[in-house]
Amino acid sequence: MISKPNRLFVIFFLLHVQVWGQEKTVSDTLPTRDLGELVVTATRQQESILKAPVSVEKLNLQAIQQSAQPGFFEAIQNLKGVQVITPSLGFRVINARGFAHTTNVRFVQLVDGVDNQAPHIGAPIANSLGPNDLDILSVEIIPGSASALYGMNAINGIAHFITKNPFDFPGISINQKIGINNINSPDSESTPFYETNLRIAETWNAKWGLKFNGSWMQGTDWHANNQQDLNPLANRTTGLSADQNPGADRVNQYGDEASNRRTLTLDGIRYVVSRTGYAEKEVADYGLKNLKGDVSLFFRPKEHLELSYTFRAAHQNNIYQRTNRFRLEDYRIQQHSLTFQSPKIQFRTYLTQENTGDSYNIRSMAENIDRSFKSDNQWFSDFSRHYLEASGAGMGVADAMNLARSLADQGRILPNTPEMAAKIEELRNINNWDIGAALRVQARLFHAEYQQDISSWLLPRNPDLQVMYGLDYRTYIIVPDGNYFINPAEPGENLNYWKTGGFIQGTKTFWQDRFKVNAVLRLDKYLYFEPRLNPRLAAVYTPSPQQSFRFSVQSGYRFPSIFEGFSNINSGGRKRIGGLPIMSAGIFENSFTQASITQYQRAVQSDVNTNGLDLAEAIRRNEGLLAKTDYTYLEPEQATSLEGGYRAELLGGKFALDADLYLNRFRNLIAQLDANVPQTSKSDSIGYYFLQNSTQDLYRLWTNSKTVSLNYGGSLGLSYNFFKGFRLGGNFTYARLSRQTRGDGLEDGFNTPEWNYNLSLGNPNLYKSLGFQFNFRQQAGFLWESALATGWVEGYSTLDAQLTVGIFKNLGSVKLGATNALNRYYYSFLGGPKIGGFYYTSLTFGF
């Protein structure tokens, strides 16, 4: 550990030098939002943010440079109405308006109009393939459904990252960031962080442009070591609880989950006992590495006409989370895109290729290390024998349990040993999660889209009416690996999942451009599903150039991702099956819900342990609790949204206000259902077969929630520029879930704090070129529901700060910054890491 005096010394002298060689810094103002700025994401056409028909949040270049966060992606969390969760230091997930998840398939990320998702999961992988901090120009976010224009399942929102082109931003800049994290962590020594960024841009003859970006990041992740028990009532009837609970299921302890537990009858009492498992930090490497880069070639034969080609690639080692937590190792993704743009026509096509390399499932790794030294049958037999011996010798129940576990664990592989390292290397190459842990997926995504503005030739005499249309096609191609994916229709062949669609949009202005109506109708067709319509109707009233009112109503669909539709995973005794009929035919019809089975097992245990019934009688008494599954095959999710908002810039531009209110109605939310099939067809034996996992076939099925959910909320953002460049800003976001029906039991978790707010104070020119920025963020506690862990996440608050000073005649700056500067560790969600302070610096040269 770095001593406190030395730590302060290191932090104090780590300076941040930024030389913006590609553009001169504007030194008089720093608005994080200018209502006169232009945006393109709301309607796919350039327009004033004041007249955008839906809510749009924007980070411009100045706001990004002056942010207290180390990079633009982290700065997004300060925007109004946006929620960011942190599965890893190198992996953050953006969401808006509820139903968040560590793999957010309901939120889309675009880079210059190109979707940068990982094909096999159908969701973005943070900024792994996105632009670096030297190349980002602005960020536009639509919080709420954007399905009508974009399809692609954007029912929670869309983030559009817009980069600098070489014609407007030529030059060379090199950036070296240095940071430190894990200070005073209970699980790690303080660790350094490094990030190098490079940008080169050049033009020739005003027609040709070339741009190259590179980035290298290395550090150590936050540790996930939450030991909260998710199964505290397992042995309530025996008096064993808290640390004495032998059936504990701890959040970041893997190998003690439901598939690793058994109910043992010992001295006439039924006890739930889990295998010991391993903590995540004992089987996962927390080292972070990300090498990424892109090269683009631009051709402008004449003004407003551009053809460009971009190649992006990334190589990553990181912690990633979806249903389980994964170690991404040697993970590779690359993308080729070709774009043509003119005032009337846009065409774009791209190919994304993904290879998971030597990645592995951390949970499967832990439980199969345990099983590699002793099978479940042998371990539970040994545990029972040692317990009975200790109990027979007069030892108390709790002590006998502890001794039995210690003796049954003799010979297990110990963490941080050569034997453990060798076993991890062995299991990471076994592509079956019942006996290994490998994640071996190769996937591709091909997309093509065409967009045309037909206003001028369709209605040449009506300039107040604009009409445009767009068409797109997309296909996912998966190489079956035999574990994660199979091809159920053509074994051995690649798995294909395609969609096609299109939209038409009309915009009409009235009353000298003070009133605008925007209508969009989109039609999407996915393989295995009937076509679905996504309409949007929006209106904007601008009574003056400084204020506007907006209203919109729209509906959107989210179709199942390829993972939700086609997964075929053996995972610790429970098989996860895609929800399409081609994958799960016959399972839904014969399965019972895990919730009813758990209730039944606990009732039998209580009757035997507390009421003195024999096992057969207890089974007969409680069999009625077992419930067959009434869920069925996947259908698309549907969201209907109403939104209203007001924007204004008052007091001569010094005071800005933006407010919105919304109401969403969700149907058929896609979720996972634990359901089991008894290994018997005899109805009078079912009760016996549901007493143990070993006599059931365990499934986790993708299906739709039967709950109809209402989600409502709003947000308010304010900013005030006052005395000599000081700027005070803040925003407040409220989100609430109100279900119309209850008792669904599926994992369609809302996973969103009821409220959060941000406060900021800054001045880029406090004294000459000396500037500063403070940001205070606080959010309420909330219920987190997921397959990995369900429980309460405590609210938290953080303080971020930075200090800058201009150098080299204001062509650069020196900056010292910190996020969570008070180093108060917190969880952003259950199952993820505990996040502490991050203190950063960098050195940049521009030419």
C-alpha cells in the first residue's frame, strides 16, 4: 500500500497537461449546453436543439474539455435524465428512463451513425470500440424511445458520438494520462492507471482527408467482493442464520449458487448446504488493457458531398457482466464502414466482426475448480459423514457444520497458487460450462441503410414541408461453438438472424416557423416475427427565439437479440435456452416455475423440522404449491411513450432551463424464467423429484413478462452564467415504476433510483487562464433485480473536481482532477465492484 504522505505527494504532483493542437480553446465562456446548438439525432436532419421534437441532451466540445471526469464517456453521467452504472473501471453502461441492465439491449450507441454493439449480445460494450478523447466532437443523447427513426431496439434511448473530421480539425495531438485508484481499498493495494491517446489528421487539395486515432489503456479494475448473503432464509427453521448459514449464496462468491446446493437430512433435520466456492477476486484477473484504433479516409469531390471509409479495431482485457460476470481476455472486435453523404442522400454500410478470444465465465470457473478436486456427490457425502461424526461427539450444530465443511474441503485448490493458475488455464479452454468456463464466440454483423430527402422534387413549391424516407437491412451471423450457440435448423452451419425495415418522416412548419409538426412511421420485419409498426407524432411550438414547448407520442418495439432468441448454454447444471420455438419447443409445456419449487421445498423443510411430519406426509401436504409454467415463447417488447417538455434561454442568454415529463407503458418485457422439468413422467412421484436439483432438469428460459408496467417521471435542468464567467448548473431526475399487475416473478428489473441530482460550479477563466469545475452527484437507493443478484443498492453521493490553467498562450492547459474525490466507496448496482476515488492526470502535445 502507498503510505498516506507518499500518496498525497503522488496525487499533488500528477499534473494534467492538455495541448489542444487541433483547435484553439475558446477562453471566455464554457456552456455545457447552448440552446442555439445544432443537433442531428432527433430527426436525422440538422436542426436547432431548441426546435428538436423530443428531449435531446448534448455535450459539446468545451463541456467535455472542462468536465471533472477523465474522459468524455464518464462525463455523460452528468447529463439530465441519464443513468450510468459501472460494471468495471473500463466498462460503463448508459441508460435512461428505467429498466437498466449491465448489458443494456434497450439502449443504442452510434459513432457517426454506425452502431458499435457487440454482435453476439446485441448491445454496446461501453466505449471499447468508440472514439478516444482527442477525436470526440460532441455527444447527443435522446433519453427515451428512438425506435421510430432508428429501429435497432432503441426503446430506452440512443447515444450518438460525433467525431472530428480532418477538414475542420487537422493536426497531430498526443495525450498521456496517468491516474491512481484502489486507494484504501479493503481488497487491493493502490494501483496506477495509464492511458495514451493519439490523433493524426491531414488534408490535401481540400478534397482528400486522412485521420488516424490510437488509444492504449492499462490499469487495475475495482474489485467486486460483496459478501452479502442472497439466501439468508435457507436454514431459518434450524436457527442457523447470518455467518452460520451453511446454505449461504454470497453475491460475489461463486460456486455456492442454487445448482451448488443440496438439502441434507442430518440427525432427522433437513439442512440446506452450499458448496464453498471461491470469491471473484480469487479466480479473476483484475488487470485492464484496451488497445484500440481507427483510420478514416475522406473524399470531398465538391462542397457538401463526402465519401468516407473507416476501419476500427479493439483488443481488450477487462471484466464484463451480463447474467454472470466474465473475464474478457484477448477479446477482439473490428469494424469496417463506408459512408456517402450529400444534402439529400445518405448511404451507410458496415461490417462488425467479434471474437471473444480466451475469455471465460467467472462463476463457471469457480464452481468447476471446486468440482475438479471433488465431485458434488462426493463432497456432500463427505460433509454429511463429518457432520454426523462431530455431532455424535457432542459438538453443537454450528460448530459441527463448520468442521464438516473444513474437512470436506481438505485438498481443494487454494487461491494464489501455481495449482490454481494451472487449473484456470485448463478450464478456460473447456467450452462447456458444466465442466469448464470458456467463452468462445465468433460473430459478425452486417448492416446497410439508405436515406433520402425527397422534399425538393416531391413538393418543390412548399418549402415548409420536408419529407424523407429511409431503408435498412441487418443480419447477424454466428459461428456455432456447441456451447453458447448452436444452429437448431442446420447443425454445423452458421446461424443467421436478419431484419429489414424502413421509415418515412414528414415535417411541416406553420405560423412563420413558430409551430412544427413531425410525423414518423417505421415498419420493421425480423426473422421469425410478423412485421411491426413504430409510429411517432411530435409537435414543437416556439413562441419566441428563446423558448419552446414540445410534445410527442410514440410507440416502439424491441425484438429479441440473437442471444435471447438462440442461446444454448450449459451453466452449472442449469441450461439457458433461447425463447424462440425453434430452440425451446416442449420445455415450456412441461416445466414448473423455480419460484413455486423453492416455496414447496421450504414448506416441506418446515413441516419436517418444525411440525414433526415425516417426509412422505410433508410431500403430500405441500405438493399443491408446485405450479406449472404458464409462460411461452418470445414476442417483441412493446413500449408506448408520451412526453412533454419546455426549453428556454432567458436573461439575455445567461439563464437556461430545460424540463421534461414522460409516461411509458411497457408490455411483453423480455426476461428470464427459471423453470425445471422433473425427471419422471409419473404424476404421483413429482413431489419427490422436486426435492433435489439432481432429480430435475434445470432451465433458464427467455420469455416475456405478463406484467404491464407503467413508468413515469421527469427531469429539470438549470444553468446560470453570472459574475465574470462563473457558471452554476444543476439537474434533477425523477423516475418511478408503477406496475398495473403484480406477482409476475420475472427479472424485468426496473433497476433505477427514484431520484438523482447533479450540481456543478465552474469558471474556465477564474484568473487569466486558471479555471476550475466542481460537480456533486447524489442518487437514492433502489432495488436491483438480476439473474446474478437481487437486493437493495444503497444511495450514494460523490464529489468530482478539476483545476486547469492555460499554457503556451492558451494553446494547452494543465489540469489536476479527481472523481469521487473523497474516496467514499459505493456500489452502483448489486453484483458489481465497489467504486472508490480516481485521481488522474495527463500530458498532451499538439502540433
